Amino acid sequence: MNFSNPYFTVLLITFLLVQGIEMLATYLNLRALRPELPAEFADIYDAEKYQKSQAYSRESSHFDMLSSTLRMLIFLGFWLGGGFGWFDTLVRGWGLSELQMGLAGISLLYLGNSLISLPFEIYDTFVIEQKHGFNKTTPATFVLDHLKGLLLGALLGLPLLALVLWLFTFQNAWLYAWGATTVFTLIMAYVGPAIIMPMFNKFTPLEDGDLKSAVNSLAQRCGFPFKEVSIIDGSKRSSRSNAFFAGFGRNKRIALFDTLVAQQTVPELVAVLAHEIGHFKRRHIVQRLVLSLVQMGVWFFLLGIFLKNSGLFAAFGVAQPSVYLSLVFFLMLFQPVQFLLGIVLAWWSRKHEYEADAYASAAVGGPDAMISALRKLARDNLSNLTPHALSVFLHYSHPPLRERLAALKVATYQLQTPASIN
């Protein structure tokens, strides 16, 4: 251990500090579990269902703590044992060009990390999720999903990575790399729903009936044109339910999980969709996209400053700087900043959820349908009804259910005209 190297000291301390905070939040979340069912949920939870949610939260949290500890030990062992220096020497020994070396090196590191994560993912899917009634994924689907993910990574990610590595051989490389990734991100946001999502799930157009009529009526009232409403076969992988919008402009699509349609009434489904429309109408989607692009620009700018930094490479035991390991090492150096940004983004996301709830309540004429939908979602997904404040502060992109329902109940909602909704 080279504590005389300031990069090494900062990296090690911040890494352990972030891991410690995460572990503390998980521990406090476990302590915050209450065996008594909150009175406001007595009409929708029975004692057995609530006990199942408690058991699921405990088992998931214990597994998270175990898997996080093991991953941390594997990473520290590789780092402090000289793994990065050995790996770089191995890749350089193949006699590749700088660009080829970068593609090979990052690809191997990605595959190595994926292999380390695979046993944890298998246990989570086929033991914990299976035990608590969520998993519907077959081993064949599980394997096929991963193979598709690797194929997409090779077809889309490798060309982009090659472009970024090549651009960092020029002056002002960070600006060119930012521009290239911005274009790529915008293209994927537009074509992803039509091309990539159907590779993993089947989208079936919603049949004519009460639900389709109600959705069309809602969209018309809210001034929200869309291309189609589809039912997605979410039950192929999980019994969890969800709904989302994807795409931009005329390519916007509404997707309802088949599990959600089976569990919710038409008014509840309309309220959930109105909530999602609220994100679009309140410009949340655009705001998040712009922020992510700005964040990406800052990341590339800072990367340009630390590119091939000898002190940073020495902290990882690598003698000869390279562009590809600059990307890897800067990601680790940036981790504490990303951790803090994550807290801010989580708070911002919770604020957006309150705003979208208010929009939905106004769009459907009151909060009752949204409240009912949220209560059912919490019950069916075995949500933790009493999360600890630290866990919420660090990670919750949605407000805890009790706070969310309280906000819906105390607000004064009035029936609004379509113009005022928009």
C-alpha cells in the first residue's frame, strides 16, 4: 500500500467510506422494519401478506450486504494485489495497436466484472425472487437475455467506445467525445423503443375495449399524442407490475405490463398513465435528459484533465499510462462525486414524482384512483412500508409510500379543464 501517493489514499478512503455508508443505510433499513402493520393499510394488507413483505425485505437486505461485502473484497484484493498492473502487462503483450488494446482491455474488464456479478444475479433471481413469488424467468430466458445484452454491447457499445478512444488522441478530445456520445444518446432515446425493447419483450397492441377507450380519452384531454398503446409480456420474467412511456415526438409509446393490467382496475390504470403523462407535461423527461448530457460533458472534461495522469496510474500499480485505463481509473476516482450526485438526483426525482402525482390527480378528477393504484402496487410488489430515512435520502427515486399517499390526501385538488391541465 502506497499511502504516500495522494491518489491512492483518497481513492481507498473514499471507496471504503462510500461502502460503509451503504452498509449503514442497509442496516438501519433492517432496524426500521416494524412487525405491526401500519393502520392505514389494514384494509388492503392481511397479516400474512404483510409478513411476506417483511420477510422479503429482510432477505433482500441481508443478501445485498453479503454481496456488497464480497464484491468489495474481490475488488480490493485485485487492486491491492497488483491486478491492474498484471492485467495491463498481459494486454500489452498481445502486440495490439493502442485502439485495439483499449477495446480488448475494457471488454475483458467488463466481462470479468459480469462473471463476478453473475452468481449473485443467479441467486437473487432463482432463489430470493423465486422464493417470494416474483420470478417467472426460466433458465433459458435468463441465458438468452444475457447473450442478447452482450450482442447489443458488441454491436452498439464497441463502436462508440472505439470512437471515444480514437477521439482522445486529438486536442479538445473531451468536447468531441461529448458530442459523439450526445448524438448516440439522442438516437437511442428515439429508436430504442421501436428496435431494442422488442428484442427482449413482446409488445402486443391493446385491444379495443373500455381500457383503450379510457386511455384515448385521457390522452386527448391532456393533449398527449402517442403512436400506440401496447401490452408488454412482463410476466415472462417477473410477477412485478409496471407501466412506462418511451420515445419522443410522434414515436411516443405507452407500455403496460400484463401483470399491471391484471391487477388494477380501469380507473387505476388510467391514473397510473396520467402520472406518467405528468412527467412529460411537466418537462421532467427533457430536464433529466438535459442534465444527464450536461453531466456527461463535465465527466469528459474532467477525464481530459486526468488523462494519462502518472500519479493516478501509480495508485493502481500501472507503470505505463494509456487512454483505456484512464477511462477505467477515472470512473473510480469519480465515484465519490457520483455518489453525491446520486443523492441530489434521487431528491430531484422524488420531487418530480410528487408533481406527477398532482398532475394525475387533476387529470382524472381527484386523488382516489391514484391512491388505490399505489396501495395495490405496494402490496403486490411487497414494498417496504417503513424505510429508514437514510436509505430514502441516499437512493429512493420515488417517495416512500406513506409520504406519497399523505401528499395526495392533504393537497386540495380541483377538477381542471384540459387547458389548465396542460
